[in-house]
Amino acid sequence: MDTKVFEEYESEVRSYCRSFPTVFKTAKNAEMYDEDGNRYIDFFCGAGALNYGHNNDYIKSKIIDYINSDGIVHSLDMYTFAKREFIDYFENKLLKPRGLNYKIQFPGPTGTNAVEAALKLARKVKGRSNVFALMGAFHGMTLGSLALTTDRSSRGGAGVDLGNVTHLPAPYMLDGLDTIDYAEMLLTDDHSATEVPAAFIIETVQAEGGIQLFGVDFLKRVREFCDKYDILLIVDDIQVGCARTGTYFSFERAGIVPDMVTMSKSIGGYGLPFALTLLKPELDVWAPGEHNGTFRGNQISIVAAKAGIEYLLEHEVEKQCREKGDIAAKFIEDEILPLDSRIKYRAIGLAIGIDFTDLGGDAMSKAVMQACFRNGVIAERVGRENAVLKIMPALTIEKDILIEGFEKVKSAIEECLK
């Protein structure tokens, strides 16, 4: 394994390669292979960017056909055939059947671009600068998104003050503290030093926060709170959207409708950079060109996105996710939790966190992650002190490979408990 060129010339900012020190060469669906032919079951899934698996045949064929046809590849925000096809399909096959009415903004091609666009628009619409966010949140690494993000190491890289955000304790953090009551107190107490925000941004499941799930009642109360105080509700569905929780949008289980939704990662599910900001029509007060980017609406990504949604609907991927999520949960409850009473887990669909906080936290989770890698499983760590092993396989993973992967995780935990 030759890694000299990376170590000599690539920036020290590289991170995942330090956890998974091999040179990957090929991949198919939920399996990856390094240049020495070693096989790995992928429980990482490109941090949620590969929900339909590596090199999905259907999506790949649509991309290749488009390239071979000499279709437009770069067009800024000009009208194109590919974009018209995508918008029409997204609106009529995905949004309208769910009773959702959103206009589509194509920001820059990554998730943080979608969040930055939503923040800017919310502040423009409401004429206010402050935003509410939850502790435990991860919304991106550019300055506006980073101001929302709470982990100390990420924020430490900014080099400037990160402001115009009020962070509220998340519901799981403190016994006896009601997050919404606390938020209301901030707005009604004339000594709180807090102004009404333009927006309240949440992830319905904090993925990087440790697979922390917010219940239906809490999500409904957030919507009601925002309505009461004229605040825009933004749902960040960048990592847990695109069917990861068992429905295409993670907020569907609560029956709420956000004012804006930020999306990226698995819209196309092929690993191509693409992001969307969905917004209610009455919020579309942008002046032409007021928010832009050279690579907004990348055409190859748009082709992949339409193909990904076609694949999702034709193959009932949401149903697949729920069924495989049940299989995973049963395995954890029957095979992993009995290993030690201090192991906890949280899961919805195929967003799964095995929590080692009470077993040494960072040291234990790191040992388990490394043992998983030696056993041929790729899985990352998240949450406070990185104490949670995050498991996010492709939604298309074969059931026998899903079980095989969890057997390897179990073996890794057993090894580390000795």
C-alpha cells in the first residue's frame, strides 16, 4: 500500500483516511475494495451521500447516456433540457404526492451552500439577523453554517467570531428542561437579551450529534412555536433525508411542513456534488443573481438526481429502508446489547448509532472503529467525545451483507470488551 504521495503532498486537514488507512480502488453497492483486493462492507456510505450504493447501475447508465449524447454539462443557471426534466419530475412525482409546495433553488453544489442560502433568505425575508439552532447540531463548515454548528473542534477552525445564532439545549440534554419552554422564555422575558430570530433550524435526527432522534411531539411543537412567533422553520435534511429515515423527507413522520428544506448528499446518490434549497413560494423574494455560484445546478448531478429519484420510487427504497432498519435493530437488541449493559443504541431507518459513552466514550468507540476496520467494516464515530459508532449503510444493501456487517461489528465489540 503506497500512501507516500498523500502524506507528502496532501494537506494535514485530511481526516477519514486516518481512520481507514488503505487505498480504495473499486466499489459496488455496499462493498468496497482496496488496491490489494481486500473487501470492506461500507457502513459509512459517504457520510450519507451514497444511499443507493456505490455505482448504482441505473443511475450510472443515465449519466453515461447523457455524457455520450454531448448534453450540456455546465450552464450556470441557464435553462437546460436536463434541468427542466428534473424540476418537472421532482415537483410532480416527489413533492406534490406528499402535499408539499416548494420552489427549488439551486445553490452551490454542497450541503453547506444550501444552508447558507437558506440563512441569507430567511434574514432577508424577516429583516432579522439572529437564528435559533440546537446544541449538538452540525450544519456545515462555511462561516454561516459553522456558526450554527456546535462541536468545538469544527468551530475552532474558523479563526473569527461566529455570531448571530442562539443555541438552545437539545431535548435529550438536560432532565427537566423543556427546550420549547426555554425558547419561549427567551422571547418573552424582557431580561433574556435575546431577540426574535429570523429562523429556527433543526435536523430531525442529529447525525453528527450522535444519532439523536427528535420525537414527533417535539417536532410538532417546534412548528407551532415558529408559527406563534413569526419564525421560519428550516429543516436540514442534508444527511438524514433522501429516505435515510424510512421516508424521503425525515420530517414526514411528524406531519409538519417546514418553510425551507436544505438538501444535498444523496439527492442523486452517486457521490456527485449537488444541493437544493426548497422554499415556500411566498418566501421567494430573491433579486436575480442575489445568491449565485459558478457550479450551481451542475448538469451531470441533475441527471443523476432525477435518476436517483426514479430508482427510489420504482424500487420502493423507502420501504426497503424501513425493513432493513428493523433487521438491524433486531440484531443490535438480540446480539450486541447483551454484550454489556452499558452499551446503548439509537436508530431510525438505517441511521443507527451504537453509544459507548458509559464504556469509556472516545477510547472505546475508537477501539471498536479500528477493530471494525480490521474485520472489514467501514464505520465512523460521531457525537460527544466521538463516543457513538455511526452505522449508515446503503439503503440498497443486500440483507445478507447487512447481517454480515453487523456480525463483524459484534465481533469488534467483543474484542474490545476483553
